[in-house]
Amino acid sequence: MRRGNNHDSAIWDWFIVKRVAALLVIFLAAPTLAFGQTSGSDAEGSQEPSTKALHGGILPLRDFGGDLSSRANLLGDWGGLRTDLAKKGIRFRGWLTPNVQSVADGGSQDDTAFGASGDFWAALDFHRMGVIPGGLLVMRAEFDVGKSVTKSAGTIMAPNYNSILPVSGEIDRDFVSLTSLYYTQFLGEKFGVWFGRSDTHHNANLGEFAGLNPQVGNTQFQNLALTGIPVMPVSQPYVSSLGAGVFARPTKDLSLAAMVMDSREASARSGLDDFGRDWNAFFAVNLQHRLGDLPGGQLLGYSYSWNGDYTKLESSQLKNLIFGTPLASEDKTWAVIYSFWQYVQVFDGDTSKPINLKDGRADHRGWGVFLMAGLADEDTNPVQWSLAGGIGGRGILPSRPNDSFGIGYFVLDLKAGVVANLIGLKSTEQGAELYYEAEITPWFHITPDLQVVDPALSASDTAVIFGLRTNINF
């Protein structure tokens, strides 16, 4: 049963919300520190802002020039117009990612499906414009069209991240969503706040070789279990919701973040209806380190949701299903996540600089290992725990310095019980993925991909899935 109407619980919930709101007001009302060059990250996923790059703005200026074979964007500089707009604080960028996958063996049936996803990102750098010191407005729109092999593979984890996100409420539904529209206010070199509609996936940075980042699904791994941490969706909005947060970067290697959001997914709606009925709070610590002179990093995150309606996963629910009575529920749930990555060998570059985790590629030519783990509330989350790990890198072949690769393995532990047995769920789903991302030009990449997955659905056989993904950067 929900306890949101309980008087003591309501007082406590409002106490938490008001304390967070008060914290934001204090930050916003505080005298602006000498802004200088912010340590905030570039929402495009390019290099971190620096004294050399900023030239009075939050986002570093990019090089849009070059011929068709060497420039970073297909559309180039538009005769210098794109650079002129960037110097005035107006930025935009787009990606298109067509993908074909085929269930060659196993699963629930053989199938081949073609789909495509796309992103349009834009930002107004008010600091560079000279309008609001430290102000930045960011927008991101996404679309997904075509079909996927998710049903045919018979797996719990989608073989193609882009095929199910943003969340439309249906598999294989053509869908467009404004997933991000938020304002960030930097209050100095090391602190800032944000509020608005935020995309929790593209604004994350789990690691160097795998996990969520602004390019998730377009580069690196494709399976949902190797792009995110599967214990999170029950307690936190899967992609988009309304909220606010604070962040800090006390040192060049340490980042702290806290946010409060509406806990309901809002990709398919405005999020304004019944805003504030359900809440989620998320806290994260991201630390980069060095083993000798080799870069590495760790992230620890905690998600807590309250005032929600989370179905209790227990055998006694069977009688409710049989007699059609309401299912018992909890109003709170939680999840803990941990991510680790470490370079093992680096062939070039200055390893003393912080790694940019938002560009969807390894910063250095070299290779390393990664680990992602999650633990969740056993009463409300069908995924009790998850574990993923593997190796990844870039430029292993001297003649192909910008090609990337990854080999990953994942396993999920699912809630056991009478209900799970009735619907034919096994206790685990596990699988492996291998990809090789070849750079044809800086703006055009092709990625062959192979996945072998032992599905959690008893009726599905071990699935062998071949894929081919292309990514075009506009």
C-alpha cells in the first residue's frame, strides 16, 4: 500500500523537498564567485573547458573547418557561419545512427530489423554572449524510427539501446521527444546548479570504456546491460523528467552531484501534470585516479525514491492476480550503483590530465578494463543485482589510431518466486558483446557488433545477434 497519505510521511517528504529547495535558493542567491574559466563539462562531449579554450565562454570553441575527409562534422563550417555563431554563444550539433540487427540463431524466432535514431543538441552560452555570467541553456531532442529485434531475441535487456529510448511506452513505436531543456548556472569555477527537464542518461558519465555518456548508443556497446546499470530504472526516471540539482568539482579529479527529480518517466509527456507527486533523489561521487601514470576512475551513486507506487514482488501477490484485487505496493525504493574503469596500457598522450568521460570514446590510444555493478531493493525491483565488465580501448592497430573496440560480459539476478515461475522467468539473464568501431572519416563511423545472450525467458533459446551500426555526426 502507498503511505503517501500518512501524515508523518507527508511531513517528512515535504521536509526533504523544502531542504533541497532551500539549498538551491542559497546557491542562487549567493554572490557570484569570480567566474573565470568554469570547470563544468561540455554538453557536446568535446574537451573540458579550459583557460585556453573558453575565451570568455562556458563551452570551448570547436574547429568546424577542414575538408570532407578530415573535418569532425559532415556539414562543416558553413563558410565560417558556424564558427561565427559559436563565438556569439550559439551552438548546435546533430547525430544520425542507422542500425541493422539480425537474430541469426536462438531467441524466440529468427528476425532481421532495421531502425534509426537521431539527436539534435543546441545550447545558448549566455556567458559568452555577455548576457548572464555563468549561464547556459541546453536543449536535446531525440527520435527513434523503424523496428528492433528486442521481441525476437526474447531477452529482458534490449540488444540495441537506441531502439527503446527515449521511452515511448511501446516497443518499435516511431517516436520523437524533447528529452532535455534545462538551465545551468555556474556560480564559480567549482560550483553550479541546474533546473528544468533533464535527460538522466545523456548527462551521465559512468566510465571511459562503457556506460552512459552523451554519446551512449551511438558509440561503444549497444546492449542495454552494457550501456547502463539495469537496477536503476525502477527508482529513477529512465531518461527524461523535471527536476533540479547542484554539482561541484572541488579538485580536477573529484566531482560531486545531487539532484531531486519527479520519479516518473516523462519522455512521452510534458511532465507538468501532477508534478511533484512522486520524487527521486540521486547522489553521486565521481573520482579519477592514477595507478602509476595510468588513468582510472570510480563512480558511486545512490538513488532513493519516495511517494511512489512500486509493486511488491512477493509470492503472496499471486492471489491478488487470481482474484483481480489491487496489487500490494510500497511507496519507497532504492538502488546503489558502482562503476570502475582503468587504463592498463597507453600508447600516447599526456596521462596526467583528467579524462573526458563525455565524448563516448577512449581519450588515449591504448586499452583498459571496466566494471559496472548495481544493487537494488529486493521488495520492489525485479533486477536484484547486476554486474558487467570487460575491456575496451582505441587505436590498438597503429595504422588505425581512431578505431575503437570493446568486449563485455553481463549478468542480471532476477527476483525469484511463484509469479516469476508462472510467466517463465529464469533467475538470471547473461550475455556477451563484441564490437569494433571503425572510423571512415571523423564524422562517419561503422560498427560491426556480435552479441550472444542467454535470455531470462525460459521459452527463448540462447540468442546469437549480429549487428551493423553507422554513426554520422553533423
